[in-house]
Amino acid sequence: MTDALFIDVEVDASVAQDRELAAKLTEVCPVDIFAQSDDGALEIVQENLDECVLCELCINAAPPGTVKVIKLYSGETLPAGAAVAGG
Amino acid sequence: MRFFEYESRAIVAKAGIPITKQGFAKTPEEARRIAEQIGGPVVIKSQVLSGGRMKAGGVKFADTPDEAAGHAERILELEIGGHMPRGVLVDDRADVKHEYYAGVVWDGIRKLPVILFSDMGGIDIEEVAENHPDHVARAHFSTLRPFSDWQAKQLISSLGVTGSALNRLTPILARLARLFLSYDMTLAEINPLGELTDGAFVALDAHMDMENEARPRQKELLHELGVGDEETRQAREPTPFELAGEQVDAMDHRGVAGNVTEFDGNLGLVIGAGGGSLTLFDAVRAQGGKPANYCEIGGNPSVRKACGLAKLVLQKPGVERIAVMMSIVSNTRVDIVARGVIKACVELGHDPAEKIAIFRIPGAWEEEGFKILERYGIEYADRSVSLHEAARRAVEKIQGGNGAGAEGDQFRQTTAEIGSETDV
Amino acid sequence: MSILIDADTTFIVQGITGREAVNLVKECLDYGAGAKIVGGVTPGRKGRDVHGVPVFDTVAQCVEHHRGPIDGSVVTVPPAFTKDAVFEALQNGIKLVVIVTERIPRGDVAQMVELAAEREARIIGPNCLGVIVPDVIKMGGIGGPARDAAKSYTPGTVGVISRSGGMTTEMSSTLTAAGLGQSTAVSIGGDAIIGSSYAELMPLFEADPQTEAIVIYTEPGGRMEAELARYVTENDSRLPIVAFMAGRFMDEMPGMSFGHAGTIVEGKEDTATEKIARLAQAGIVVAEEISVIPDIVKDKLGARV
């Protein structure tokens, strides 16, 4: 193993432009994985991804199926059973 | 945290207890000027945080300002117990008729402060207590009610002291008891407390120790004395490695990953928490291992912090592998620590499976943590493997099984040095 | 039976809206029969709730809401406010205060302990994880989430007292794995002055018919072990005690601080070596490592029958 990345987050394109959701995700994440750019668009803070505590607050805050958390070390996704786009 | 004598005496004076005319000097010239101002015989005292100053030649008497400057020059260059002095105290050489002792400490069993008084001052109070117990009086006092003068009077008179000595000593002891509480001291001692030929009482030397936990609320006093936040005042000065550990811990407010102490071994330790660290450090040594460091992780630190600590330990010269071990965790998360230490290895270009001798942290989120460890091929253990067994496995890996008996000589060296610095 | 708390114990959490306190409330509610947490205090947050526990501004409001005396309080407020919070609890009739907060200056601790003595109340901690009666109730973060606590703690006959919160669980888990359950486990805290020492908890275990042996975790620093040795000698205790001493390496490094605030070797009497000798003199077995503790306990229990 030559890399040490543990977590990835996928946000469905259908909600990626939703500023209200961006604000919500920014607020709920306890480790600041989500942020908003100056114009309010959703941004993923790459350097905080591995701080993810698997709390699923982001998943619960978003419309079902639109936010997925991927455990890169096991291939599992949250919510359990969700398919990952692009494999 | 310990105070230098010149600071201790300033604290005593601030509390209204008389001290001799004196000044703190960092150069022979300053010492000369202070001696001139005092105008008479003086004592030049090295300002170091270690005992045995007299024996080491760190206390000299001078009759003239020139002599004072000469002594100061030599004392300022004299290392005592591994410490260079911060300066010298130039002190009026008072005409002392009698020396008393006054001190306040905590009694952890009664959970109260206890004030001690002796009419045999100038020597170590423990020596007096052992050889002349009838010359030591002691009294516990309340932390809820203000300390009253009669309590000091009763204590002093119990040794048969009366007359003007009693009346002059009473406010001094009462003020000492009050300063002990108001400045959060763990030790407040005046020894000797001198009775001069003119009948006045002055603090001829003082020793103050403040509780570290109280530093935030004693900022004003510390600022007044010029004590910086970075001064730890431990038995020895922190090493650059230890200071780097503090920086790791300050990276964010989540949990603890620090409290690093440096040793000379080849096995880096990423261990926790308080009691677990103590147990594991002992265990590694009992197995003949040579720890490169002591440290503590706990309180659910971030991945970043665990990574920072592991990197620090991995980069320490002489470290061949690290052992990541904790007692069963309920708040700190196994998976978070696993991510941190693996990241540290990989980012430094190491194979985690090779560098991490063993990972033994059972408890919160262990299933998730074990998945990560398996993925990277790291040897890990759950709660069925004891702390000592985990330590044994780590030592065996690093020393190829011939560890037992090869007690760390370098460890001895380091600690012998520290021991000699604390002969208070 | 147990000591200090049982299934009927009611308590509040002071500082209930803090991050760690919120977890602690959930853990306690989930554990055993579910703790009776009758309220919580965070000034200015009255009207909210934490996992269903109502939040109030004052302890008096909790008592009023409960319509009767409350047994205990878990205090998790920052160090600068702890003394005030504990005073508030004591003045409102609370008899058992578990102080989780660490880094409290001992002058403050001494005041809390003194007031508790006047109010005939008891303090556990500071800098502790609380008390657990396996499968029945836990008061504090001890053992962590209910699911984890259940892995380490099982009901039985051994009383556990520890200066380290984490080591309370480590030792209990070792006992559990060997088939030895615990009557009550108490994390007493690692500071220089604490509300309840080994010797002060011993009479409670003595009086508890379920308890048949004691296991303690100790460290260098302070005179609490000497106090325990004296208690055992003077009171002819019926309970065999097995001790584990961590931090033996500190003997070589006087004046250096490791682990807890109370763990600093300042004189001859508080070294590990000196303490081990004292405990041994009083007939307390000091185990070389934790894994051998269960066998020593079984041996002691067997020998008594």
C-alpha cells in the first residue's frame, strides 16, 4: 500500500449546486469536510476527508441517496449498500 | 512550577512579609550597583532551580561592591546540577540573632493545607522533624474559612515562643498561609526566617512552588514576575523533541496527543492514555526493550494529531520501529488512531506493516480499526492480548527475540542525569 | 449489591450540553436498566433537552422538577467553573458528586471536599470516569458506550478501584475474561487531592455482601497507598486486595511529571518501590502484570473458603 487515504465523499450532481444543502452540510459535519465557496457553492475540503468520523450526519441531512461516504480501505459505502458511481 | 529564589522573595514581599534589601543581577556590573545601593556586606547567591548551591560554590560573601562584582562574575559562569544560573541575587547580609522556619504544604490524605513552624530554622525541615520532632509544630487549616491570625499565634506559641517574637512572627505566618491559598502554591516556605539583632523578622530565603493547573488564573502574578508561558520549570528543560511534541498537541483542541518525554532507545512509542502509558512504558522496559520516548494519546484526538505524533516519533534519530498501544479505549477511537499512524508511515515513505511493530488498541470502533489495519498488513491485537504481551511482541520484533536482559543502558544514563539535577 | 449507586439512583449532569457530556448521557441511558438521569444543567439553556433529558439553568430547578431530592450529579463543566458547580450541587442536597473535569487546581478541590464533608456528601474524582455497577447502572463515561462497557464489565464479586479511568476498564476486562465479575468499579481520579481515596471506599466495600475481593490500580505520587496499607492493617479487613503498580520507571526520574497530575515523585515516600513495599507489608499482593491478577484473586478467594 503506497497511499494513505481512507475516506472519500460523493455528492450527486443533482444536488451539488444546491446552496441551501451546501449550507446544511457545512453546518452538520463535525470535522469540516464540507464548505461553501464565496458564491455559496458546495466544496469538499480534501485535507479534512480523512478526519471523517462516520457519523452519517451529512447523509441524513441530504435527500436520500445524494451523499455517499466511501471507506477506501474496505470498499464499503455509507449508507450501507449504496452503489458508488464510476466504481 | 518552581520559582527562583528572587521570584519567591518577591512573592513573599508582595504578601507583606518583610525581606532584606536585595536585587537581581544578570551581570557583574549590575551586581556591583546593587551592592553599592545596599551599602554594606552582601551575599551573592546563584539563581538556579536546584539545591546544593552552597556546596557547589554558588553562594559567596562580599564586603565591598568590587568584591560583589568579582563573586558575581564567577557565579554567573558556574553550572550547578546541570543548570546555568539565570542570574545572581545580591542580598543584604543581615545580623541574624536566630533562625526560624515557616512553611505551608498540602496534606493529600487530610485534603487540607498544613502550616509548619519550627524554632530550628536554616536546615532542612525534614531533618528537624526526624531528629527534633518537639521543635516542629504543625496545624491543618480550612480552605473555606479565611485564615485568622490566632491560628498562627497558637501554632507558634505551642513551641514556647512568647514575647515580642511571638507578636512579630504571628502576622508573618498568617500572611504565608494566605498567600499559599491565594497564589495556588503547592509549597510556600521561608527558611530561614531570620530574627535580626534589632528585633526585626525577615525572610532570608524562600522557596515557592505553584501548581501548574493554576497558571491560567495566576497570569497576573506570573506576568508581574516576568515568567513566560513557555517556561515549564520541570526538573529539566524540555528538549527540542519534547517542544515539538507540544506543538503537535496544540494543532487542534480535540483530545491529547503529546506529553512527550525523550529517551535514547530504538523503539518509538505511540501509547496512551495516562495510566496506560505508565503501564506500557514499564512493560516495554520489563521486556528488555529500549523506549525512544514516553507520550500520551487520549481523549479522542483527530487523525491529524495522531499522525503528527507518530511522525515526530518516527523521525527521531535511532527509532527503528514504533509500537502503537493503549489500554482499552472508550472515548478515543481505534479507527481514527489507526488512520493517523498509517498516514504518518506512508507520508514519510515507510511501509506501515514494516514500521509498526504492533498495534494494540482495543475498544471503541475496533471493528472499523481492525479493517484498516488488515488492509495495510499491520500486526494488531485485541483485548485478549495483555498490555505486557503486546509490549513483548513489539520488543521481540525489534530485537529479534534476544531482548530480555539487554536492559537499556542509555535509559539509565539519561535518568541518572535527571536524578542528579533534582537534589533539592 | 453494589456501593455508591444502584438501579434506583437518580442523578443530574452539570454541563450537560457539552460535547463529551452529550455522549455520556447517551451512554448512561443506554447502559443496564438505563440510568435515571432526571435533569441536566447548562446556564442559559433551560427548556432544551439532551437525549430526552430536560435541561435547566440551575440545580434547584432540577430538584423542583423532580419533586424530591436527587441522589447524585456528574460534573463536566470547565475547570474554572467546577468549584461553583459542585458547591451548587452540594447546597441543593446532592450527596454524591462525580467530577469528570480535569486540571482543577487543588485549592479548589480542597474547598469542594471540605464543603462536601460538612454536607455529609461524597465526591468521586476529579479527573475520573465515574462509577459502574455491571449490567445495572453507570454514572459517568466509564467503559464508554453501553455496547463497549458490556464487553469489559460483568457482574460478580470483585470491587475495582483505580486512579486511572482507562485502566479501570482494562483491569475489569481482564477479570471478566477470566470469569471474575465486578461488584462495583470506581474510577477515583489521578489528581493529588481527590474526593474519595482507596481507604475511604474500603468501608463501603467491606459492608457490601456481594464484594469478596478488591483489585486496585495505583501509581507513584502521593500517600494514598500508605493510607490504604494502614487501613487494612488497623481494620483487619475481610477483603483480600490485589494491586497493580504502574509507572515504576518514574522512580529514576524524581521531579518529572508523567501521566496524571498527582503522579509525580516528590520524595522518598511516594516512589513506586516504597509503595510496593508498604502494600506488601500490609498483606496486599502487588501483581507484576495485569494478566496475572485474576489468578491471584482466585487463589486468594480459594484460600479463604
